[in-house]
Amino acid sequence: MQLSEIELEPETRRKLSRKRGIVVTQVVSGSESQRGGIRSGDVIAEINNREVASLSELRSLLSRQDPLDPLLIFVFSDNIWRFINLSFISGR
């Protein structure tokens, strides 16, 4: 999965109450992310109930994440909010 930090569109700014955000630019076919429901164009709003608006915030959260624990990701795309539960350990 590839991510970019971007200036958000006006509609998305209103929904997220911020000017910048993290957008998914590419999802690897067959990856855990794709199977979990992550799609290109998703804007990541929260990870594990913590807001993230920059790649540095995302890195900081992930550095404290136990790799055995799943990630709860709150995304916004196409005017729809979705929760995605990702586990990077096969079989969990």
C-alpha cells in the first residue's frame, strides 16, 4: 500500500475538519490491505481511534503498534465512512 500526504478537497475538508490528510494512492493486488477493504483514494482519518492527518503522525502511531494486534482504520471515500480491521498476521 502506498500513501501520500495531500491538501484535501473542500468537501473532504468539511467532513474531516482539517486541511491536510493521508490518502491511499495504491493498493497491492492480493495484499492484506486489499483483502481487508482498503481502496485507492481512501482518506485515512483515524487509526486505533486516534486521528491522523500526516505521515509523521501515522509513522508514530505504527511504531508503537504491537505487530500481533490488528489495526482499526477509519477511512473516508466517496462520501462514505468505513471502519476497516486489518491484521497482518495470516490466520488471525
